[in-house]
Amino acid sequence: MIPLPLARIAEITSGALAGMADPRAVVRGPVVTDSRAVEPGSLFVAIKGDRVDGHDFAAQAVAAGAVAVLASRPVDAPAVIVGDTVAAMTVLATAVCAALPATTVIGLTGSAGKTTTKDLLARLTARIGPTVATAGSFNNEIGHPLTVLRAGEDTRYLVLELGARSAGHITHLTRVAPPRIGVVLNVGTAHLGVFGGKEEIARAKGELVEALPADGVAVLNADDPLVAAMAGRTGARVTWYGRSEGVTVRAENVTVDERGRASFTLRTPSGAAPVALRLYGEHAVENALAAAAAAYELGLPVATIAEELSEAEPRSRWRMEVTDRADGVTVINDAYNANPDSMRAAFGALDALAGDRRRFAVVAALRELGDESVALNEGLGRLAGEAGLAGLFVVGPDADPVLAGARAAVGAAVPAVPVSHGAALHGPPGEPPGRLSPVAAFGEAPETGGAGPAATRVSHAADAAQASAELSALLAPGDVVLVKGPRAAGLEHVAAALLGGDRR
């Protein structure tokens, strides 16, 4: 962070110094919202949540080295008192970013793959100059300014992942740190229930390219029609990436090895180079291309881009982490989050990695799908039921549509879905207008090399602990397990249990 005296922080945030705060005391960073993360020179931002009030930890934060507390009420510590601490932190981040004219801001959004792409791009920009990037998925109204406030006078690149939970959200984030390069990955069905449809999701994601200056660059996925249409919403120059012929940055001759890792030729206007990804799943090709296209715009040679992409390991936890146990059981921990698009990609990765080995999956009902929830969760069940699994465990509440879809796919009796779900199971005859079919969301199930669908055992588990116990009793050396579900389901605990407490 740019060193700032408390008097200047109070001026920027329209705050008042209190608690014997020294106006000349300098905050050098980091700015944190967790008192346990305080370092000497920090500014601790006290946020009142539903269960924890950061103000209660103000004295602890200062004792750990914080210069002061950004608070909304008096605390037993030096403080800058403001009306709203999150709003004040955002104003502070906006001012810090404006004071860094030599820093290039790169914004990135999409329905799936944001964090992986951000990690790849941050690795690439670090080859050119000091880089600050979003930690994990800190892409909301709290995590975004916290990331911006990590930037200092030596920061050359600020790589920011932008999430959208409603219309106008990305616009708000881009005002904090105006991007010069904007990368849009895809428009899928994540948060479909919040937005109401894919077109509305596209409108929200497209706010990123609308924020670009005329001399900026929009990096767009040519293979996604809703993303491609965003070219008409920006005055910035457009660079295309994808697998289509003639695209500026594209992948040619894609192959996938026995571990589910893709290799391809990276083709750019300045030449080509081979890429062999260490990331799992063919869907990682699109993430790599997006990062490569942005790096190409920054002037990185294609050989350097290919080298960095080929050396990159998964950086953010619980995203396609593949671990082999001593007995040969392979656990794919992709439990950070899930939506229909990422579920299909995960099952494709499972198929490629498992080959003719016995395979299992642990999933949970997808959330935030609105009126399409039953149909899309039934589609998830069908996808899993047709994936050649020896066993499928559906964890947690609202599992009925997933179980119904899976049992239908394997030829078992399909129980009725309770009326409380608010909709009938999807079926072609008489389908309600506007309903997104499971096939439209998930496509055809991947061809499988394991046991046929009829061999699949479909089970419901109340929680992660039950799923872990029952699955552990079934596993044999050489089996492969996919663990994938929405973040709230806590399925990372299943992976941890299967690996003996090793969360990797």
C-alpha cells in the first residue's frame, strides 16, 4: 500500500480521528479485515457481520501492530471513525488506485474459470513487472478494495477478478480500479436464479468492457456468442481468443493425456509455441488462452507465454486438485464451487483421468438457479448417472431432483419430486416455455471407459461426514473419486477425509 498518515486517511474517508490517534502515524499496509492477519503498520477495518463484529477485536489488532482501526463507532484503540467501514475502505482503495498512474489494471470476469485464469495471468504479468492479484476469489465489494489496497508505488500490474451478484456490481468495482484491459471468459448459468436468464448475466458481465477506455483492450472469447456480442458494447480495441480458425490467439491440435491434462499449439500473430498444461481438465485450455491473449497484448513473447503456462500449477485451493493416495486411489478435489457449466467440465476431467479405472463422484444440489433449479439439478443427476460411475453420492438437502435424474439415467425407479420444489421434473412433452432443459445446460454426457451406467449405485448422504464414511467403505486401490459441489455444501471435508486430513 502507498504509505499514508492517519490524517490523510481521515481526509480521504471523511472520517474523524479518535482514541488518541496520532494524525502523523503512517499506515504502510496491509489493510486487513481479520485481526489475525494484522502486521506492523496495518490498518484494521472493523466490519460488523451477522455473527462477528470486528469492533470487538480492535484492541487486539492494535496490540498486534495495527496503526489504527477504521471503525464505525468508538473503540478502545486509535481509530478513524466513519459512517460505513466498507464504503470508507472502498473510497480509500479508489484514491490509492488513482495515485498509481503507472499501474496497469486488468479486470477479469466470467461465469466459470475466473480464479484459474486470474492465477495464470498473474504468473504471466509477473514476468514483466511487480504484480498484485486477487487472493483466492476475493472478488466482491470487500475483497476487491482489499486487493487494490495491496498495490504500492512499485506495482506495475493489478490483476483483478470481478464477480457479479447483481446488475451494476461490476460497474461499481471498475470505478474503484478502472481497468485498461478487460477479459471476459464466458456466460454460463452460475447465479441464474439471481439474474433471471443468461442474457441478463451477459449484460452484467459486459459492464467490464463498457468500463474500458478508448485506448484500452477487450479480450473476448470468440467461441461464446454472448461474450462475442460484447464487442459492440465497448469503444476499446478487441482481441479475440478461442479455438476457432482465424482467431487472434487460439489453440490448435488440442490433445489430452491419460491424466486429463491438455496440450496444444498456442498460435498468435507473432508465431506459435507448444503448451503442455499441468492443470487438469480440457476446459483449462480456454482459461490458458484468455490469460495468453491478455499477456500477448502486454507484449510478452509467445515462447515465454507458452513456457509459463506449461509450468503453472494449481494455485488456489479446492479447484481441480488431483491427489494420489498411497494405495493408488485418486481424489479430484474440485469442491470450491459449482454450477452447471463447471459440473460438466469436472465430469469431463474425471472421464479423461479415470480411463478404465473404477470411478465415484460426490456432488450436491446446485444453488441459485431460480425457476430452473429442478430442471438443471435433474440434468446434473443425468450427467452423473451417464458418467460410468460405480457409485454416486448426493449430499445434503434438496437432493431429490439430482437423485431422480441419476436414477432415471441408470434405469432405476424414479421417486416423485416433492411438491415443495415448486416445479415438475423436466420432460420434453409439454415442457413449460422458457425452461432451460438439462440437455441444454449439460449437453451429452462424456463417453465413459468405466463400468456402464447400469452399474451405478446412487445414494443420498445427509452430510459430508456420512458421504465420507460410506464412500471410504467402498473404495479399493486404483479407484478415482470426483468431489464437486457448491461452496455451501462443504464437500471439501469429504476430500479431506478421503486424504486422511490432507486438504490437498
